[in-house]
Amino acid sequence: MPATGTAMSSPLRNNLLEKLSAYQAASSSSNVPPRTSSTGEESDAELALRLILESGRYSSDEAVEGAVNEYIGGKPLAYITNLHPFGDLTLVVRPPVYIPRVETEQWVLLLASSILSSLPASHRPIRILDICSGSGCIPLLLASQGKGRIHVIGVDVDDRALAVARENAERNNLADVASFDKLDLFEDADVEALRERLGGFDMVVSNPPYVSSEDLKTVEGKWHEGKFALQGKLKGASATNDSTTADNDDGYSFYRRIRSVYADFLLADRPKEIPKLVLEVGSKQSGPVQDMYKGEGRIEVYKETERRRDIGAPKLEVGDMVGTERSLWIYQS
């Protein structure tokens, strides 16, 4: 029986759900779907199967079963469906673009809520610059939550990521409040040209690549994204050459560079009630990055939590990550 849309034979559906449930119960990998539905009414197995069916990429029961087997074999669900839920968005994600993580979704929802509650509805739209946008997940979710009160521009050096981000803006009807531009953050001329072209912002946010050269050797076989989406500055690399490696990169190169350039992007009259800079950090990087940004202003640290129902934030699938210091919010002194 053909698997058209969400229709498929009941025996196969039940069999696949059993296989998915067994796999997910035994797995602690990041290949497990990032969340249940925001209402909690859909199991992880049901979510995985629904996303495969709704992707439109598998038109028969046999093809759906093959996709489920690929997933159980270790291929990320986002790369099987080319779709990924993120907040109230459905994003297109294609290799080698970074697959958005649930921990990012948590702090982005919290940030959007904080911005909207800190400023009156009559305030002009807040302008946010997102550095290293990848799929566009952070700026697009901020814009979606802002409902016209938050305007975003995302930048990335990778043309493949920019194409996906622009597609996601159109797909989610956000192109009027979200746009994307190319930037090589480590080229002074590119940075200066971008400043002149785009003007000032109220806030800069970033979830930059932060895997060190040493750690990349460990995660390369487990994570499926390209090196360009994962590693700190690839010395001499181009955005289309994922085989280029960096020697002795400690994973902090983007944080150092952002520290040296972010302030020049900020408007002089930006509202002080909201952070001027928000950074996602690796699970062991919070302390060193805080030390790096000492003197830049008051730093608030946000930890990964269990489900935040008040902002619709999802649960974490890995229990031992709860309490991890995941984002740093830096306020003007």
C-alpha cells in the first residue's frame, strides 16, 4: 500500500513504531529526535515517523521502511527528511549544514520572551545580527516569536548554508523580517563592508563553530555535519572545502574574533534592558568564554533545563545535560 502523505498500512505503521520505540529507548545519541511535540502528546517514535511521512520524500511503504532503517542505522532524521522542527518552525536542513539542537531552541525561546517582556509593544522593532547563521534557525525563531517586533539579519561564510537559510525564511513566511548575507568574519574588509551596508543593531547573537581540532577527531564519526559547521576557525579553509583541517585550533577562535568586532555593530541608542550580546557555548566552555569577556559588561549564564512550558520550550533528550551552562547573555554596564 502506498505511503501517501501520512497514510500507510496499519500493520507496518505499528511495526515501525515498535522498532523506533525500541531504538530510542536504547539510544542516548543525538540521532534521537530533538523533542516531542510542544504539547507532549506525541511520542518520540510517533514524531520520527510523522516527520518521515510528511517530508514527501518517500512515496511507498517500502521507501518509508527504508528511511526508518536508515535512521535506526545512525543517519540523522533531519538528513533523512530534509526537515527539522525548531520552535514553531519547520526548517529545511540539508548536508552539510548544521542540524539545530534542542538546547539552542531552549535559550532562543527564552531570549525572545525576555526581549518582548522587557520592552513596550510601542518600541521600534529590535534589530538583531546573528553571526554564523547556518540554517537560519536562531534568527528565524527570534523573528517568528517577535511577530513584527524583532527584525533579524543572519550572516554566514558558507554559500550552502545561506541558500538553506533563505529558503527557510521563505518557507516560514518570514522574509519580510529576516534576511541573510555573506560574511567572512575573519576578514577585516568583509566586516567593515557589512557594517556600512547593514547599519547598526540592538543585539548580536551567535552560536559559532566551537569544536577544537582535538575534539573533532572524537565527534567526526558521531556527528554528521561538515567540518565547516563544527570546527573553530579552519585556517586556510574555503566554505566549499570540508576536507581542509586546522592544526591546534582550541575551539575559541570565533569567540575571540566576535569579542573584537561585535561592539562596532551596536547602535548607540540601543535599549539597555536587553542583552547586547548572546553567545551559545560548548558544554565545557562557559568559564573560559566568561573570562574572555570580562570587562564587556554584566554576564548572565543560562543553563539547560527540563521542559519550560511557560515559553513552549522542549524537553532535553539527554538527562545529564540538564544544568549545563549553555548561553551567556552580556548586558551593557
